[in-house]
Amino acid sequence: MRIEENRSDVKVKVSNESKRKRRQKKVSPVQRLYNTCKEVFADCGPDIVPSPEKIQTLVAVLDKISQADVDLRPNMLFFDGNRAPIITYLQLHECDKFSIGIFCLPPSSVIPLHNHPGMTVFSKLLFGTMHIKSYDWLDTKDKGDANPDGVAPVANHSNSYPDGLRPAKLKVNSEFTAHCSTSVLYPTDGGNMHCFTAKTACAVLDVLGPPYCDPEGRHCQYYFDYPLTDFPVDGVPVPDEEKDGYAWLKERENPEDLVLLGAPYDGPKITET
Ligand SMILES: [Fe+2]
């Protein structure tokens, strides 16, 4: 009798365990992404970058997400190249720590050069081919530090540069085709200012930590870029033979030809916890 009772207990435990495992297996990829972001950005804020381990964890989750996981296909209206080059943003989640969203770009559409102040940004190309050009400031670090490329930084000469220009180092200038690995940019490295040009219909899943926030000074600023040789380079410590790897950036108004619309996200929902 006792044994039978024990067997019954075991059956109940096994049953509960299998149910628990089934529930775990049912966590959708976007829910897993949200759960991971909650952990990764828990102790972060402006200019506070997650640890390398946490960054790798989030990259691994993003690397596994596909277009099917967010119910997107290149033949959807968002990506129709026959209408005006309207870029659509589907927001999956936003809180004060992070945001998750998808940019849907029809062929030939462009998100002009813009910054991500104080943010760490993860970008996963879900499908398509995209050209990415990105820069980091040459003068963001304290005097005496060397940047990761070993170039001595200049002091903040912003008042002495011509006509509101500021020197930047070219970080990326290449085409990427899905499925490529998730890219990460940081507040002062990794190409914090970038420009996206869709070579085909593209979808980009973006995670921002923290999100843009005008009241907190995290405003999306757009820029023009000019060859370094277009203006005097006094005080910019770049050897002549490397000048192609640098540019002047200049702030601009929000581009009038950029049409960026929000639309409801209709894929698997996130349960906020
Ligand atoms: Fe961006």
C-alpha cells in the first residue's frame, strides 16, 4: 500500500515535471528574447554597457531568431518596392531599460547616418542584403587614452574645427546578407553612428539599451559625412595614407525625405513580466 502510494507520488511528480518541461519548450523565440533582455539590461543605463558575458548571451539568442519567428516575409506590403520608400517600424516592446523593434525596409530605402547616444545596440538582419556604413568619434575619450585602433585621440577641439565639423573614424563600410551574425555597437565603439541602405527588401531586428529618450538627452541626431580632405585637418592626428578611413561628420536636421512610420506588430506576443 505504501509502495503504491509512493508510485502514485512519483507519477504525479513525473507528470508535473513533463508539464513543466512542455511549458518551457513553448517559450517563443521573441519571449526568450524579451526575458534575456530583462536580465542583460537589468543593471544598465546610459553609457553603462552590459558585461561581455551578457552581451554574448543576448547575441546567441538573437542569432537564432528568424523571420518566421516574428511572422515576417519579404512579400509583405511593408517591403513593396513599388510604393514610396516608406520604412516601417514594428515595436515589440519598450521600457526605460531597453526596446525591441523591427525596421522593415523596401529595396533602395535608406536610414540616413544617425547616432545612438549612450546606448548599446544589437542588430540582427532577418532577411535581405543591406549596406552598412558606420563611424565612431575620434575624440570621445579622455586625453592620453588610445582608442581600440591604437590611434591617439585628439582633445575636444569641437570649437576649433571648421563649420561645426567633427572627425570620425570609419568602422564599417560593407554589405551584409542574411543570415549573418548579430552586430553590436557601443556608446564609443563598434560604429555608434550608422547608415543603412537596403539593397533588397530587408528586415532588421533591433535591441536598444537604453532606448532613445529626448527628456533624458538621448535624441536621435542625424549627420552628413564628408571626406576628411574636403576641409583643413589641422589638429586631426591621422597620417595622410589613412585619411580614407576617416571623415568629417556634421549635424543636420531630421531628413525630410525619410519616411519612417510605426505599425502594429502582429507576430507572436511578448508577455511582460
Ligand atoms: Fe540605428
